[in-house]
Amino acid sequence: MARISRRYVIHAVNASLLATALAVPAGMTVATAEPRGTNRGTAEAVVRSTEPPPSDPGEGPTTTPPTPSPSEPDEPDSPTTSSTAPSNGTSDDATSPTSGETDGQTSEPPPEQETEAETEAEAEADEVTTGLAEEKEQVPEELAPAVDTLLGIIGALDTPETSPQDREGVIESAENLSIALAAISDPRTPPELREQLIAIVKQVTSTLEVVAGSGVPDEEGSLFILVVKRTTSALDIICDPRTPEELRSRLIPVVGETNYALKQSEERRPSGSANAWRSRKADTVQSTSMLLGASADIVHDRRTPPKEREELAEVSRQVSSLLRKITDPQTSRKERSAAEKELEDRTARMKDQQEESASARKGPKESLGEAAAVCSSAVFESVRDSSLMGGLRKLVPAAWEDEGVKDFWKAKEKSDDQIEVLAQLRNNERSEAPFEVVPLITALAELVPRDKLYGTLGGSSLSCTQTAKYLEERFGVTAGSWLTRTGG
């Protein structure tokens, strides 16, 4: 990731605002592949297009945030699941798990396909910056500097050197924060909730500024940006007036405390090489914050049943509280030692609950190609690119192998036996190529074993287990340990 100095961020703010005003017409409508349903600069943004978390009949009255007219939640697509083997567009060897050495050895697609992917990313960035500029005029004056900082960070990421994964993560985090900004500016929002949301916006913004502007190694920074994106995804539930108060009160500290711990770990890390920084405490913060991000992602998934959502939110709240304590400079050595021991037990319980909650989700089955694309994209954003390049070395096109992959970005559904993989190469060029599903998924399953699946991939873990079932049923192929309970 192209790192940003804090001084640059500050000076980039005014330029970013001016560029936005000149380059993007007011009221511009941008079409994206997957609209995220945020309403820019209006109170209605507090109602996301998600299924409302049902209230437990046994719960008492809840504190009700603003009640705008609810919009109809977008129903997930229900793709038809193919029951036949993949098309004969490739040889039998291409779908064999032993054919990895020749898979993916295809020419690169026409340049216009690369341009289309870049155009979508640019359109999303323009939409977010336009919305933030509008929301700045509505929020309390104390939040104007935070909005300016967000605009500056997004503008500074617009360089060829920045990995598309990092830029997309920051933009989605800003989208999530815009939900909180809309709720803050709504006079119907209860004062206590407004203050909590203001604190979250300030905390997350300062965390992004530190992570994006520090000298942390690129792969470390990318994982931290992923945590910010996933934890802030819970803001649509927090700001939804239909959310039970008990669930809301559990999720608020998960977002705030996890981002606090990330910021503390970055600001207080020793100077010097990356190896000097990799202390046991830093490892604990990184691994635990990744798990908390996965929890927020599973809770945010509208397919997660209410009971499992509540239970995961509660144990995650306990873990985030302990993580904050061990990173708080005011915590005594004795208190920190006790918190670290308790954190191990609570984290183990959270990992078990993540699997229970994720496995309980209901929804239409994805096709093999769709499930494989969602699963692959989740692995690409959650696993270090150095590990991905090692695990996929026999599958990547020759041009990718020669140049080297800087960022495995995302995957798109192509057919039931192939998916399109987008990547940024070491020379900062964007490229995409078809990969055969069977060898790709079996290779990815070796990188993320079952016992780490849910805590690493969050809500997308279900697509990976679904893909594994398809491979076993149709081809008799085993995808690592994804279908076993013991893990790898």
C-alpha cells in the first residue's frame, strides 16, 4: 500500500475538496456493480438495505433511534444452482486437482476489461467523496475536521502505487462512516446514541489516519484496513432504528475499542525494522483485532439468526474490552497481565461462537461459480499476498509469475468451472485472467484451514464451505479441511 504522511494528508484536504467540487457534478448518479444502499447527506441513511435484526420476544422496550420511513430491504439474488458438471470449454485435465501446473496459463484479456474494473473503482470513490462533502455541511462542527481528514486520505490514495485492495478498503470504511454521520445529523437521534456515534467517527478516522500514514509494512497495514472496514460494517445495524437496544449496546464498543487498540498498537510500536516491531503484544493485537473484524462481519450478515447474532456480539464485546485494556497505556502491569490471560479464554470462546453463528445462517444457495468467486475474494483480502503468491505460484499466468503479484484484488464469476481473478502486478499494472475453480479453491483451502476459516474470512466463510461441498459432490475433490470439524 502507498503510505501517506500525516503532513500530506493535512495539506491534501483542501485540494481534495476543491477537486471534488470541480470534477463531480452535484447530484451525479453513479452506477456500480453492487450498490451499497447508502443515502448521502440525508437522515434516511440510517436505514440500510439490510434485513432488520428481529427483536427477541422476551426483551423489554428498546431505546428507539430516529424512525424514518423504512425502505424495503434488498433481497439477495437466488441464482440457480447447476447440478451438472462444468462445461466442456476446457479439457478434463483442466478440472483435475492434479493439473495445477498448467492452469491459468492464458493470455491476458483485452485492455478495455482492465479499464472497466478501474472505472468502477473510480466511480465508487467519486460517489463517496461527493457524499462526504455534502454530509460535512450537516454534521456538528466538531466533526468537520474528521470529514476533512477522510477526504484527504481518500484523495492521497489515488496513486498507481496504492494497492486496489487498500483503496477499496478505505473507501468502504468511509461509506460505513457516512451512515453514522447521517444519523448524527438527524435531530431524531437520541442524544446518548449521537454522542456514541460521534466518538466512533472520531476514533475510526484517527485510526485510519495513523494506519495509512505510518511506516507499518504494507501487508500489516492492509490487514489493519480490513479490520477497520469490517468493524465499521456494523454501523448500519447500530444506526438502524429497528435494532434491539441490547444488540446495539454490544456492538458500539466492539467498533470503538477495536479501532482504539489498532491505533494504540501503531502509535506505540518501536521504531526500527519490522522484525523489531513484531513483539508478542503486537501479534496479539493483530490476531485479536482480525477476529473481532470477522465477528462484526458475521453479525452484520443479515442471514445470521437473531439468537446467534446476539451471542456473538456479546462475546465479541467482552474480547474488545479486554483488548482495549491491554493496549491502554494507563493500565497497570498487573491489570494487563490478568487481562491477557482472560483474553485467551474469551478469544477461544469467540472463535467457537463465530463458527456457530456463521453455520446457522440461512439463505439461497449460490452457484458454484458465484460461491467460488465470493470465497476467493474473501481469501484474497484476508491473507497476506506473499502467502498467496507462494500458494498459487503454479496457477498464475506466466506474465504474472515473471513480474510478480503485488495485490490479489478480487475474483468475479465467469462460469461454474472458471472465475476471473483481478490483480495488481509489481509494476503497478492491473491485470486479470481466468483461473480454473478446482485447482484454485483447493490451493486456497491449504492457506486457510477450517479452524481459521470463520475468524479469517468472516461472513464469506459460508461461500467457501458451499464451494467445498460442490467440489466434493461433483468431482470427488476435497478442499483442504473446509468440510471437517477438526480443522487443518
